[in-house]
Amino acid sequence: MNTKILILGAGPCGLGAAYHLEKLGQTDWQLFEKESYVGGLSASFVDPAGFTWDVGGHVLFSHYDYFDRAVADALGEAYHEHLRESWVRILETWVPYPFQNNVRYLPDHALKECVEGLKNLAGAPDRALHFRDWMDAVFGAGIVKHFMEPYNRKVWGVPLSQMSKQWIAERVSVVDLARIERNIAEKRDDLSWGPNNTFKFPKAGGTGAIYEGISAKFRDRIHLQHAMVSVDTDLKQVSFANGRVENYDILINTSPLDLLVAACAAPEQLHEAARDLVHNSGLIVGLGIEAPRNDTKCWMYFPESNSPFYRVTNFHNYASANVPGGATERFSALMCETTYSQHKPEDKARIVETTELGLVNTGLLSIPERGKVVSRYLIDIPYSYPVPTLGRDRALAAIQPYLAERGIYSRGRFGAWRYEVGNMDHSFMQGVEVVERILAGGVEPTWNGKG
């Protein structure tokens, strides 16, 4: 092959493309990453106190044997395997996830509202115009009121009526009324739903250890601290902030698609289309506490307004190495995630303080424990989730063919801008599959929604 391939971004997708090129014995490729580390949103960091933090809650589960083999190459046996234990904090009690299957834990008035809402469903889900309508048709007034609407508003940070219903798939457990009534009558927990019922986690180094390991064999082809500033689609050149200019025959982009369009001298209608690509941003607050926690939960959801965060992870439960010296008998680590957007502003200067207050309000942190916080670590994520809005697919239908005609393939969580195939395994395999397309005319099942 005499085709020169450039890859932008060393997150899961870019590394998936690089890994596959290396596997195939290809040599005429280079990868450029704007940060000083690999992993993208799946990187991990060690704070000055010795606590390890991920960029939000990641768990390792996979739909693909190829990805599993890549992870095995990276980690060997150096991982833990956990049984998922996730809960919802609501109305001063804990409800096992998925919420809708375990409403028996709710106070009587809320339980009645949820069951009555299911018995009085109106409207057909397939006729719903948007995500908010779909929720009403599937879950009924009670579940929407108590969990679905407030939780999703906190996560997405956009009006739910602006979101499509098409992304849902395996992300949301739908409802079986007979099953719920049986759970209530028999006082039975219903905990096993979901693709990540069990998950793996590296013994050391956080999620980032996976991508450090995957990239180890071709680090000489990865160029860090190279921020793309422009792409000349006629000359097939990428210019970087440090002054470097690189030619390419094929460009695999994994940076945010809207930024790529802005960097190209594209027609105005393409820039207009890119304005329909909506994303939210995130603030990750890591609190290291000099006190152990006897709590077996993995992660917890928070739909109510008494906390800024929508999810908290007991990060010390994932791996003892996430706390200093592996001393979970002495330290614990809470990782808290809050969304911000133009529709949901947050005060970044106060987010650590409001996070701590939220943990107190929800019963996760006592006043004495707050006095034992020994590390406060903040990660600001400008691009957190690509939001599946009503205008997204129309925008992608305009942008992606234009780029492909010019030898540019934009893939990955924000490169493809498709949340429903934006997990780590999906993103990695988009990189693998786009290489197959470039070299052998592959069909890209993941990107096409058939993976």
C-alpha cells in the first residue's frame, strides 16, 4: 500500500485504527494527538495526593471479540472482574437499577404513582415525535415524573423535546408491567438487565491503562501535543498549532466533527449543518477521603435537585490501586459527574463545594467525613456527550458524504457524533472497521448501526 494515512486523535477510535494498521503490517501512517497523553476521554490521571481518577465513569464490557483480544494484549491478567451493583438515590431511599423494574423500594405514594402510570399508558412509542414523548408512552406519568425526566435532564443538559428517540436501543430498559407487579408482590429484586451486568477494570492505572498498553507497540508513530488547526481538503494537508504541516492521502479524524468542519474551507451549507451538532460538557469532581467506606455499590444515579451530579462512582471499589498505596482500609474515593451546557449552566468555581454539599444532602458523605477529604481533583470536559438531537441525522447526512468524497473518514465518539455507538468498544471498533473500509472495501457495521 502506498497510501499515506493520517489519524487525528489518540482516543479509543484513533488507537483502534492504529492498532489494526499495525496488525496488518502497514507502515505508511502516523497518529497526531493534541494532548500530552493517549486515551482521550478514556485516559486516567493521578492527583498530587496519589488518587487515580478516570474522566468519568467507565466500565469495560464488550460486544466484540477483536476488542477483547486487544484489551487482553494490553492488560494480560492484570484486571479485576466485578458484578455490577448500581442504585438510584431518590426520595431518601435507595432503589436498585434499573429503576423501573424495582419501584417496590419507593415510598407508597410514589410506588402507586408509578404503577398507575403504567396501567394508564397512552400513545404509541413508535409514533412519539421526540424522546420526551417516547418516555411518556413507554414509562407512564409516575416513572417519568420521579426518575426519567429529572435524571435525563441532569445528564443531557438540553430540553428532552429536542432529542430524538432513535438512540435508545440497549441504553434504556423498557417496561414489562407484569414483571414489575410480580417483583412488587414477591418482594423480588430485578438487577440483571443491561449489557454491562459484569465488567472488567484494570488492577492499576485506571481505564487509561488499557490504552497505554494498546499503544505501547507503536508509540513511535504517535505524535503528542499536536493540535490540529486547519485541514486543506484540496491539497490534503493538515496544519498543527506548533507549525507542523503534514500531507495525507487518507485522513481518519476522531476529533469532534463540528471542529473538523470549522477547520476546513467547506461550503457554507456544511457549516450550517455542523451547527445542528449539539454536545454537552462535563465536570468530574474526584474526592479522596481519609476514611474507609463499607459500601458495595459500584455507581449511583441521582435524579433529584439536591445535588449537582447525576452519577457518583465508588472508585475505590473498582481497584484498590485507585487510592494511595492501595490502602482501601484507610482511604476511599468518590468520583462525581455533573453536566453543564448553555441550557444548564454550572458555576465551575464552586462545583467542588456544591458537589460536597450534594454528597451530604444525599447521605453519601457525613459532616465528619467531609472534614477528612484530603484530595479534591477537578476535570473539565468540554466535549462530554454528543447529544442525539432531532437535527443530528440530517446534519450527518450532509457532512459525512462530503468528507468521504475528499478522503476524510470521521469516526469515534465525537468524530461520528453518534452516542448510541460511542462506548469504548464501539469507538475502538469504528477505528478498526474504517481501516478495513479503506484497505479492503469493508462495510463498517458498527458505524452503520449493524455491529
